[in-house]
Amino acid sequence: MKFLLGVIGCVCVCLSSCMEQVVNGQILDEVPLLFPDYADVTVPASIAPLNFTVDGEFSKIDVVVTGERGQEIHVQHAREIRFPLKAWQRMLEENAGGALQVSVSVKSDGSWKRYALFSIYVSEYPLDYGLVYRRVVPGYEVYGKMGIYERNLSDFKERPLVENTLIHGCVNCHSFPMGDPSRMSFHIRGEHGGTVLTSGGKAEIYHTKTDQTLASCVYPYWHPSGNYIAYSVNETQQTFHSAQHKRVEVVDWDSDVVVYQVETNELISCPQLKSGSVLETFPAFSPDGGTLYFCSAERKQIPAEYDQIRYSLCSVGFDPVTGSFSQEVDTLVSARELNKSVSFPRPSYDGKYLMYTLLDYGNFSIWHPESDLWLMDLETGETRPLDEVNSNNVDSYHSWSSNSRWFVFSSRRIDGLYTRPYLASIDEQGKISKPFLLPQEYTDYYGNSFYSFNIPEFVTGPVQLDPREVEYKALGKERKPFAYRP
């Protein structure tokens, strides 16, 4: 043990001695242009190192991070800054509720220049264990290799939960009850199609199309009790634009909302969610379980009037004891009044807010550059755009952390082509911080990746799923049918 400690100490000294001394040179008034942009962001104390590089040409970059408490971190590299994991974790834990000061210097043309300091704020609010997302090439007709993956947010470890190389199909629409990793719903499309429901690590595959429903179940949302899952059933079609700024349109030809009761294995439907003249989609339960939110649009002629389809945000009462719905449907955000369309309503788990995406028309916001996030105060009914996080390109799918102090959303702000996950905090007064890109170990990760990150969902622990069990059951022919109860 003494010999090992001696070797480690020697290595540390060698690394320190390899650092070039930063000689006082030009001192700049502006902060550096970073990629990813981590200047003045707010992060949880458990987040992985915010590794970054600086825009422009240079031969060496030097960074010193100091906190109000604990030791500083000093890193120097020729191309990018990668902070040592344990030192980074220790610094954030010691400075929770405070701030870090970051000094960046770069060497170019043989001389150093030092940028103005910037801060990284360390929130006192904890963040969940990880994110689960789908990684897929954003193609239109084929999907290639893709899968659903789990990422530990405190480091860079990622593990596949299920990949299409196992089941030879498309996997999508994963969902968890309030971030509970022991229960999960996701779909398999293609030759070995079905809906997979897991509980305590055990998986079962269902056939969700019934004689009384339009199609198989699609977009899921769990009831807080875990005994119900709201699904939409959609008949969709993909079309293509000739204009350059838009590529693809995914249109609902027909859609309804149903609720699946787990214990009885029944799909529950009602006229309020199954109208021949109205499209209903994107359901979401309130955190108290007494309200079902959904999006509703008047049916139009397709394809002639595809760009006239606009969805309102609606709600209907739900009784989890009887599995029944109230007769009254409330309109919370009117598409007719705004001349806009709502998608992806997601209430915060503390019951204070409801976040949704607003776009010009339709509901598949990931293909709409104008898509923005909006926030509704559920107590006052007031709603506003989230200017703190919105960009000039797609800002779309979003989900809340279990404590409702963080949210994650998908954005195409970097290049307009690929969706990447961004995180932001919201405090008890509703103040929202500058969003930051999900950290990666190497700063060229996103530039070298041909995958979009879809449907980012927080989980409070490692997901309990056995990929081999899913493979075995998916490749088999047995599918449990859903019963139907009007």
C-alpha cells in the first residue's frame, strides 16, 4: 500500500510539473465563448463534470476553478478541459448552495490571454439519479440502429436498456410513474411489436389494439398510483415539405385517448375522450391523480388542411377509485384564441405548474422550428413563454424531476438537425436558470454523433430491466391482449 501511494503521489507531481506557467499577458473584459456554454449556469451538486472547450484557435487552454469552500481545481490541456471526476464531485458537494468562479486563459501565437471570470452556481436542490432517452438517427424512412439508454447524471456512464438489434424493430415511447425505475412502459414496433410493461424487473408484453380502438396504444403517461396508464391511440401519416426550413410533417388522421387499468387489464374509454369530430392525444395525469390533461383539435380535411389543425390544452376529471371520468371538459389553453397549437402537457409533481410546447399548427413539435416551451401556473391559470430557456429553433419534449426543481427538454438549437437534452432549474418562486447541455466526457461528442436524443425522462435510480428477458419475450409469439371497457 505504501508503494502504491508513492506512485500515485509521483504521478500527481508529474502532472503538475507538466503544466506551463501562465505568464501575465492580455487581460480581456469578455467571458470566453465556450462549447458547451456553461458560463453562469446553475447545476446540481451531483452533476458530472462540465467539460468544455473555447471557441477560436489556440495551442493551450488553462482553467482554474475555485469555490467558497474547499480546494481549487487547476487543469491545462492543448484542446479541451476535462475535470477529474472525484475532485469535481468533491468541489460541488462542498459548495452546494454557493458558486464556483472559473478563470480561463488560452495561449495563441506564443502568448497568453486571460478572459474575464464567470460563475457556475451550485444549487441546493438535488437532482435525480439519471436520464433515460432514446438515441436514434433522425431519418425519415429507416431508423437504423437505435435504442433506449440510461445515463447516470453524476458521471458519464451510459447503459443500453433495450436496443433494436435485440428485437429487430423500433423501440419508443418509454415512460415511468413519477421517475420510478421499478416500473416502465415502452413500445416495440415492427415484426415483433407489442407494448412492454415492467414491474420489479419482470417484463410482460401486451397486444394493445382492440376491436373497439383505432390502433395500438401510443403516447403513455402513468397515474401517480401506478394503477393506471393513459395512452393515446393514433392513426398517423408522415408527409414531406418542399420548403427548406421544414422537412417532415407527422399528421394525426385520427386519435383518441384511453386509460389502461393495470390490475384489471382493461382499457377504459369515454365519449369525452373518443369523439368522431375531434382529435385527442398526449394525455397526462395531474400529480394528485384527479385530473387528466390532454390535447384536443377539431378534425380537418387531410392533407388539404393539415396546417389548420391546432390543438387546445384540455382537462377532464378522473376518479381513480371507480376508473370513471367527469362529464365536463375544460379548455385551459384555446387554440382558436391563440391561433397556435399545444403539445406535450406535463404537470410538475408538486402540482404548481404545467409545462407544454406551443407551435404554429399540428402536434409533432420536434419538426417545427418555431416550437417553444410555455409554463402555466395551475393556481392562477396564468401562462407565459419560457424565454429563459427558449431558442430560435426547436424546443420541445420535456419532463420534470421528482422534486419538481429541475426539468429537461429537447432542443435543436445547435444546428437545427439533432435534438439534444438541456437541463434547467426552477426554484420555489418560479425563477428559472440558464439551461445547460447534458455534459459529456469529450467536448466533440455531440459534433461526432449522428444520433438525436428523444424523450428524455428522469429516473430516481437504475432502471430495473433485464434486456435478455425482453428479447426472449419479444421474439416469441405470445402477447397478452388488453380487454376493453367503455
